Amino acid sequence: EDALHRQGFGSRRECRGLVFNGRVRVGGVAVDDPERPLTELFPIGSEVARVEGSLEVDGREWPLREHAVVMLNKPRGYECSLKPRHHPSVMSLLPTPLRLRGLQPIGRLDEDTTGLLLLTDDGELNHRLTSPKWHAPKLYRVQCRHPWTAEATTKLLAGVVLDDDPQAVQALAVQPLSEAQPHTVLLTIGEGRYHQVKRMVAAVGNRVDGLQRVRMGTLNLDPGLAAGQWRWLQPEEESALRASLALD
Ligand code: URA
């Protein structure tokens, strides 16, 4: 019951109900005693947080993690705000237990931007990944109105001034795609200012028609994840991400 509650399955009462109704299984066996500590069911380790195990609730596997970190392939038409104004929130794409745990997007993508969005209930991880001090590189696939030019590449690498700050922003990398796709460019930036990619592209006389984030820090958007789908980070992915930020 306690473990379920901490994983976001509702109030303690609701979690007891799940157990009593036979909806929870551990290691393939139905659990019928809500008082039974999980550590007894998983002999290894003493902390639930460290237990390499998973629960099954209503037939769906649920990994036990101290903090939730998930990746979402954000579709168009969703806002990253928790209080969206014109479109549904990305939170509506996640199951209730994750919402109840208080997951929040790590940084924001515009309503019309698609691709890799990480969400977590780990405040420290969220802070590090979005902090200007850490400059986690973010890679975007940019679909431009006009063909990309070598001059635009040079200017973005040298740095452009955006209207809200005299401090120039530089692209960390600019990679035009093949000549067959002259309107598409891969752009890596370190900061995460408001509409940054759109404004950088506008600053070199072009315009963004489509924007997809494909990488953030050490993580690539999983090509197997359709728009609107989410998945847990694998433990190795999560540890590589934390190691890159000097978090363990
Ligand atoms: N830059 C933008 O302009 N929009 C995004 O959604 C992300 C980066």
C-alpha cells in the first residue's frame, strides 16, 4: 500500500482497494495483503527505492523508481504549461499515477514544436538540466521556409543578438542536411531561451516552419516512440544523464 501510494496510485485508501481487489501483482503473483512491505517480496536491498523490481497493476508493468524520469514524443497541439490556455497540456498524455506524482516537463517546447520532452518529479535533475550553468545541449531538426545558406551557418556559429538580451547567442553546431533537403538543418543550442530557435533562425533572415527536438543532453528521441507516446527512461539512460550533470 505504501509503495503504491508513493508511486502515485492514489490515496492510501485507494491503494488498499487496489490490493484488496486483486489488481496488484508482484513477480507474477497477486498480492492480497496491503500491509505486507515490498521489501519482503523483493529480498534484495532494503529500500524500495533501490529494489530492482516492478509491480503489475491491472496487468500493466510498473517499475519502482524513487524518481520518475520519462521521455515523451510531444505532438503538435499540446502546451508544456501545467495550466494550459489554448491547447491541452502535455500532462494529459501521461497516466494518472505519473500525474499524481507531480511530474513536470524539463524545460518547455512551444505548442507547435514536436519531439523529445523529458518529464520528472526530481526537482534537482530538472533544475540542472534547465540551468544556464549546465548548458545541456539540445539538438533540433528545423524545417525552414527558405533554403538554408552557408552564410546563415556562419552567422549562427558566430552568434546573433536576440531582441530581449544584448548578450549574443551562438549555435553550438549547425548541420545542413543533404542537398536533397535544402530546407532542413540540424541546430544544436546550449541555452533554452523563449522561442530561441525560431528567433535565431529569424535573425538570419529565414523562418521556422517546423521544429522537432531530437536530442537533449545525452538522450536521443526514441525513434520507436510515436507522437504522443511516452516511456520510462531505461536505468542506463538515466544514469548516463545524471552522470553528465554530475548527479548520481
Ligand atoms: N526553440 C523554439 O523556438 N521553440 C521551441 O519549442 C524550442 C526551442
